[in-house]
Amino acid sequence: MKRILVNGAGGFIGGHLVTRLKNEGHWVRAVDLKQHEYTQLPADEFVQADLREQSVVKKVVEGIDEIYQLAADMGGAGYIFTGEHDADIMHNSATINLNTLHYGRLSGVKKFFYSSSACMYPAYNQTDPDNPNCAEDSAYPANPDSEYGWEKLFSERLFLSYMRNYKVEVHVARFHNIFGPLGTWDGGKEKAPAAICRKVAMTPDGGEMEIWGDGEQTRSFLYVDECVEAVRRLMDSQVSIPLNIGSEEKVTINQLAAMAMEIAGKTIKLKHIPGPQGVRGRNSDNRLIEKSLGWKPSRPLREGMEKTYRWIEKQAEIKYGVLTS
Ligand code: NAD
């Protein structure tokens, strides 16, 4: 049994990770600014505190063998691509990462996981929706399209430099659009699959819903259970270079919306409006992770969307009352 710290445990992926680590029999300390909104976490300790505070981090790393660092100031396109939150995103997330590494190392933590993002890949390789390049070695020359991506790139390098200079074990994943139940689905920080599921759930059959841009931008989406499995494999491996964790099942946003409508049994007209979209095309490149960890997603997008849609439909019902379907 290991003593594990999960930073960002009150969030979407961190919450799922705590459950997985507890199921494996580990002792888990969970830290977040907020309690988990949608579930009671099975953590041994939950510390509600701010990881930007040095005194907090100094304390929560005590007695810990491994840290999973997932806490970040983050959200969907409506939060990270408008430019309005750039200073906070960079300051908050970098401070958390600096504190975690500094105090973790001083306290004798030997192993760190860091959740980077596909947003660190250069914009110039993601202009063609049909042929984006997100191979791990395409990261440089760097040119992420958002400050969120630049901060991820900086922090990847920060973790890797601690590995080189202080001989701690470091594993870095570049997540590509993780989705599933128990994630933010409302309020402005939600990502595309959750936002689309909510809109479909709350729009009557025959109605109309808004999509940012022309909906022809491409992405791939990975179900959260698959993500957690890949993270655990990465953490137990000898791989110390950043790896993509994503799906290669690329779809347009219009196709994603059509999938959600089909699951709901509704026909809804898409109204394309101007809005933040991020890069034009993005897809995970899983060649390296498949070769080094033998991992690839086991289930199709449709299956994860079905589970996510049902969960969001239920949440919307609880929050907004009976839906018009
Ligand atoms: P999330 O927003 O649900 O979780 C992040 C958590 O960090 C939140 O609960 C938040 O309260 C917490 N946090 C933020 N600032 C904090 C602070 N100062 N002190 C303590 N806690 C703080 O996001 P998520 O989707 O679970 O993502 C987890 C990690 O994975 C993040 O680092 C994110 O950047 C990265 N990532 C996620 C995706 C995705 O598709 N979900 C894609 C790429 C990268």
C-alpha cells in the first residue's frame, strides 16, 4: 500500500483517479479548493485548501510516497480561449506546480505524475482539420495557441528538470479532451462533449441549439475510465518522456452533436454562432503510447457519450426541473 497525494481531487479526472487508487488498496490524501460537486470521494483524507499557498503544500506532502498533480485553473474553450483569464490561468497553475515540486521533493516524495495537455502542441500543425499532427516529437518549435498551453509546456519542462537535477521519478501525460460523468457540465467551464450533451438534453425535439463556429473543427474525445487506466499504466512504467493519452477517433463538433441527438432520440437544428473554438483540427497520436505501454482506448466514442449523456440529462433534470423532450 502506497501513501498517495492527489492534487485536484475535487475535479473531474482527479475524482475518478481517487476512486481507482482506493480500489487498488492505496492510502489516499485528496486536496482541492472545493469538495467534489457530484460524488462523495472515498479518499482517506480530504483537505480543502489552496495549493497556491506554500504553507498548505508543505503540509499536504508530508508522509507521501507519490503525487498525482492534476490541480489547474482550467475550463473549456469558453474559459481558456477567450484571453480574459490568461493571467490567472498562468499564475495559478504555475504556482501550484512550482509548490508541488519544491515541497514534494524537500519532503522526500520520490514519484510525480503531471497532467499536461494537447493544448501545448503548436498551432501551426493543427490548421488542417483532416490532418492535424500531434505526435509527441512535434512539440517544438513551440507555438501553443493559448496561454493555458504555454503554461502546460512550461510545467512539463519544470517537472522534467526536477527529474534530471533532483533524481525524482516523473511521468507526464498530454491529455486530449477527456470526458465522462462527474465532470463540469454547466456554468462556463464545461468542455465540448458536456456542453453538447447539456444543450441536447435541454432543447426540445425539433428545437434549435447553438454551436460555436461552423462545427467543422475536429477533435477526439477519450472516456475518463480509459484515461485513468492509461495514467496508472504510465505511472507504473519506466517511461519518462511525455506521452499522449487520448483517442484517435476523430470527429467534427457537428458529428459529436449528431451523436448526442441520436442518443437522445431528438432532432435539433444547429445554429452556428461566433465563439471561441481553439485550433481547427486536433487528434491524438497514439503510436508512442501503444508501443511503450501497450495501451489504446478499448471502447468507441459512442459508448462513452451514451453514459455521459444519461448522466448530464439527469443532472439537468435535478438542477432545472422537468425537461421538455
Ligand atoms: P477540473 O477543473 O475538473 O479539475 C481541476 C481541479 O483543480 C478543480 O477541482 C479545481 O478546483 C482544482 N484546483 C484549481 N486550482 C486549485 C488550487 N489553487 N488549489 C487546489 N485545487 C485547485 O479539470 P480536469 O478535467 O479534471 O483536469 C485535470 C487536469 O488534467 C488539469 O491539470 C487539466 O489541465 C488537465 N487536462 C484535462 C483535460 C480534459 O479534457 N479534462 C485535457 C487536457 C489536460
